[in-house]
Amino acid sequence: MVDNPVEPQLWERGHEDGLRAAFGARPLCVTCVGRLFARVGRGLSNRERGERALSKLRMKQTNDCWLCRGLVDEIHKFAGLVIDELSKWDLETFLVGCKLDPDLLDREEVLWAELALRTYEPIKAEINREVGKVVEARLGKSADFNRPDVTAVIDTMLDHVEVQVAPIYIYGRYRKLVRGIPQTRWPCRWCRGRGCENCDFKGKMYEDSVEEIIAEQVMVDAEGQEHSFHGMGREDIDARMLGKGRPFVFEVQRPRHRNLDLVSISRRINRGGKVDVIELRPSNKLEVISLKGRRCDKTYRITVCLGEERSLQKINEAVKALIESEIVQRTPIRVVHRRADRKRIRRVLKAEVESIQGATLQIRLRTEAGTYVKELIHGDEGRTRPNLARLLDTQVEVVELDVLEIHDGDRDG
Ligand SMILES: [Zn+2]
Ligand SMILES: [Zn+2]
């Protein structure tokens, strides 16, 4: 079915004289005339509306436009500039915006006020739409008003196009197979990242981080400008992260490429042997928010060293007591300088002794989200109660700690 443009009634009867006087004083090009009636009827372009309006008013067309001063004839030039910029980026969808001369916008307001019409469309909307149509046709990509991959903003005064590129997000789970690696880059505490003798002019406290190991491969392929790492919590630097790994979302800002070969990327990351990643897939900003809000139980394996050896029976009793009590924890000494001193109550959901060799024990614990596990073991000068040291009546030192599992999603496993 073809839309036959219905002849629209552009204005109410009796307005002709007023319009003739207005266009006489301030001549407008056909398109600018038509735009004043943009919201009347359907199926016509502003240019066609303008042609009809002027012929009804028996007025001549002019190119010398008081309002746009020829801007509407530059659509193809602007589209060309936009296409040049957009061609540099991988994209499926785009959006066109523009910055116009403020004087032009003032003139437009004056005109609207004077004519007291309610049927106009702003010139900005027309330029965005018309340039968008040309770009859509020439690039074969579609405009998206909500979440475009790339937005091109034309500065019509400078004939310059600025692009805003939406970030890409990659979900995955990481395992940290060695100790001594922070999750994210840790700037040098002396120079705060500028580089000094203390950090061997690297600007950071640790050579590697999970983020940087992953970034090294992702950024090569994405050719992004910056990156951010969003982990579902984090483990201590000296703890390994094993099992199914820890969920994260890796964000790339201003990526030149958006469709990445995630299989190849994970293969290259995993070759390094320090950190490996599984289940990489495309993600989005909403997932970052939900990931940050998740609270999950965790299972740990902890190697501890007792001040004095204890009998198997005594050890088993102590471990059992941990499961049966509420654990009251004041903010640990190691973090109280940056966090409020509060009490929290957590539970140990499972606890078992895996091995005993003299004064060295291996214990496996499943705890609720947010439990301070090291403090649960050594007691933190009595700030965590009960604690394993108190229950065994000897000093207990945490030698090694690994996160074995983050129980996201599974109810009981
Ligand atoms: Zn004009
Ligand atoms: Zn430094």
C-alpha cells in the first residue's frame, strides 16, 4: 500500500496575510518554510511542504534564507564527514547529532514566537534525521536512538565531526593460579603511579594484576583506549582463586573493534599460566551492576600453623564449634583505618579438617558472603569471636589461603 500524500491543510484560514508579511520581512528557503508545518499531515518532506505553502501564498522561492543561510543544502556534505569518521570504527548501529550556531537557534526561536505556530520541527531534528538517512543508506547500518554503538556529532560551524563510542563489555570467570597478584592494577604508594625508585619506575606495586593480564590480550584485539575491570568481589593478593573462578566483566572504552574472537583471546590469556579465564562472552552494563550487587557464599582452603600441636579430637571439636556459633566480627585491624569500625554477624556453613601434619592443618570452610576469614582463624586480637585460635587455646597463623569456589547461582553445591 502506497501512502498517497494527502493535501494537508497547512494553516488555518485567514493566516495567509500574516504569513505573507512574515516571509516578506524575513525570506526563508523552501525547506525552512516547510519545516514550520512539519507536523501537519503525513508523507511529505519539509521541502515539499514548503513548495506547497509558497505556491498557495503565491510567493517566490528564494535561496537567500534568513534562518538557515543555506545550511539545509549541506546535508550531503555533512553526511560525507560523518561517514569518514564512522568508517574508522566497527559498528552495527549509529546515531547522528549536531551542534548548531547559537545565533541560528535564536533566530529560530524568534520566528516561532512571531508566527505563533505549533506545527514546527526544530532545524536540529531535521539535520540529524536527514544526515542519518543518507548515512544509513550509504553505510548499510541502522540508526539507533537508544543505544547506538557510535554517535557522530557534527559541529556545523567548523565542519567537524566528533564521535562518541559506546564501550563493550566482556563477561567471564577468572582463576588466579599463583599468589601475589592483585585483581586490579595497584598504583605505587610512594609516587601514586608516576614512577619512582621504589617501584623501579613502573608506577605500580605489583608487576602483574588479573586486570592487566586480561587487558593485554583484549586490548590488542579491541584497540580500545582504556579499560575497567569489574569483579564480583575480590580475593586477597596472596590468595589463589581456583575452582570455577570468579565472575567479572571487562569493559573496553572506545573500542575500534566490537566483535572479538573470545576463544582466541582466552586461549592467549591462558597460555601465560598465571591467570586463566573461562566462559568469555559479550556482556553489558546492566550485568556489571547486577554482578556488583551479588553476595555469595564462598568455600576456602586454609593452611594454618598452630603455636602448639593439638589432638585430633580437640581440633575436630573446635572446627565443629565454628559451624554451630554465630560469628561476631568487628572490622579487622588491617582495614579499620579505611572503614568504619562496625560489628557484623556471619555464619560458617561447612567446615572440615582436610589434613593434619604436626602443627600444620588444612581446613576447608564454606562461609557466608562478607566473612573475614583470616580473622576467623587468628582472632584479630579478640575482635572476631569465636575464633579458631581461642577455641584451640593457642596462636594460629594463616599460612596460605585459597578461594576454592564462589557459589553464585547454585543453592547447595
Ligand atoms: Zn533555510
Ligand atoms: Zn613509585
